[in-house]
Amino acid sequence: DQQRRHHRHWVRCNTSVFFTQEKYDKLKDAGFQFSELSWDEQYKKLKAYKNTHTTLKVEKDHDEDLYKWVLKQRTALRRHFEGKPANLSEDRLKKLVDLGWQKGQDKTKGKCNVRDLANEEKRWNENYQQLIRYKEENGHMWFGRTYVKAEDAHLRGWVAMIRKEYQKLQNGEQSNLAAIQMKRLSDIGFDFNPRKLKNNTSNDKRWEVNFQLLKEYKERQGDFTLRKGEDRKMIRMIKRIRLDYKKKQRGDRSGLTDERIANLEEIGFDFQRKETPYKVRDVPRSWEERFQQLLQFKEEHGHCLVPQISGGILGEWVRRQRCQYKKLMASERTSLTHEKALRLSSIGFCFDASSRFKGTIRTIQK
């Protein structure tokens, strides 16, 4: 556009600071279009573009001039739809509308916008083919609120939009869902209102879908242990099944039948939540009781060198006796009396095991 303005000034005034004969020759050799195309010529280019790409959305990299012209026409159409002055004649307005632009409503901003029917139809057909592919892979077209693969997240939103537009038709409101689209969806068995009938048939259908998702979860994770960071919807479904199982065990009303429980048992479903094992504290015992445990250990192993790592509570008690003995020898305050120290010595207790026991069986035997 800047070069065209400089060229017009150069032609009109026969001189220009920004345009020279040399620049003109270079642009001409490169095939540059000095004069802008007329409105009718741009319209023909856009019509040809639609026939080739089945959309009115022109990419900037494809044709920058046509891209800018399309933006201007959309702006003029939007002003016309809003009732504002627009630089469009009745003939041009009719051509643009016939080409596939119509009045729309921006739901987020609540303002009028311009709908590209050709582009919407193209995207609708793409989503329709994805829905057919989803049905072939999963055997259904119900997404629900459970786990959905990342590549199917957009498809779930599109299906929800279709059902919302169908609900508008039922309420007598304006809807973007066309009759031909409803027929194509009905031909593949699409359910426009899956929650309309809450009977056994619909519940069985939903259970089949959830059961399939559970099988996929088992194949993916290996079990039904709830891990941190797992999909929240899948976690809620597993918790709900376990809760229904507890209700059935108590004799309360539950959504789990004997047949469903049998199906869950076949895939190894854990009805009881696995509790995290906690460390159970040992009951405090007296010095005499620990001493008797040490005597039993010596009778079984032939020595009093209880391992501190694998010896459990007794190994910890033995370590404390050695620490208390050092304090006793240093005349410090300690709970170990001379009588207790003599009793330990009488059974061959080693108060300094650093040189005799290094934690291996070979050292103990020596």
C-alpha cells in the first residue's frame, strides 16, 4: 500500500522523494500490481478462493491484498448489521451475504458479529468425521464427566454445543443447528438428549460406558490404586463405585447390581480402598522386659550383638544402653545404674561394639 501511494504521487507530480524510476523498474520486473484491484475483481478472487478452500477465511500468507480486503468487507458488514452507516451498496451487500456471510451474535461480548457460514460448515464436517471415528473406536458417542483423552477434549465440547443448540430448538429459541445436520447426526445414532429418560435403559448405557473407561484405566495403570495427580473425574467415579458397594453390603439402596459387581470383579476392581500403612509404635516396656528380650535373642543367636538397623525396637534399646554406659563411665547423669551394667556384662553384653560389629555377618562370627 505504501509503494502504491508513492507511485501515485510520482505519476501525478512527476517527482517524488520516496519513489524513483529505478524503483518503478524493479517493482515492475517483480510483477508488482501498482493499481489496486476493483471491488468486483476482489470479489471474484474471493469467490474463487472459496471454491478451492471451501471457506471465506483468507490466510494472510496466501494473499495479503485479499486478506486486507476481506477484513474491510467484514467490518462494513458488521456496521451494517449493527444499524450503523457502512460503505456498502445494496448490490454489494447482497453479493457478500449470498457468498456466505450472515449476521451473528458474539456470546462473550454480547455484540453483533459476522458469521462465516462456509468456514462453520467446514469445521462442522471435520468434527462430524471425528465423531464417527470416536464411535468406531469406543462403540459409543457418550463422553460424560469421566476421563477423556486429550485428542478428544475438543470433540466433547463440540458434542455439548450440539446438544445445547438442540435444546434451544426444543424451547422454540433461535438455534444454529440445521435440519440437515440433525439428520446426519441421527443417521449415526447420535443421542441429542441423553438425560431425558432416566430409566434402566439409559442407566445401563451409562454403566457400559463407565465400565469401558474403567477397563482402559486398568490397562493404563495396572490397578485401581488412586494416585496423586490422576484425573479427578476418574477418581470420583472409582470412589462412587466403592461407596455404592458399601451401601449394598449394608443392605441400603445402591446402583450396583450383582451382575455389575461380577463384571468389576472380572477386571480385578478393588472395592476396598487400600489404606496407607502407618508405622505402629511399640508399647513402652520396662528395662527388665527388654533385658529378657535380649536374653532370648542371645539364646537364639549365641551373642548379644543386636543389629541397630534391622534389629527393630530391641536394636534401638541396645544402642541406648551403650550411650548410657558411656555417661556412667564419665560420671554424668544417666538412667543406667551400676547394677544394670553388671547384669549386662554377666551375659556378655558388648558396651563398645564399634571394633567388633560393623553390621555384617562375617564380623559377628569373628
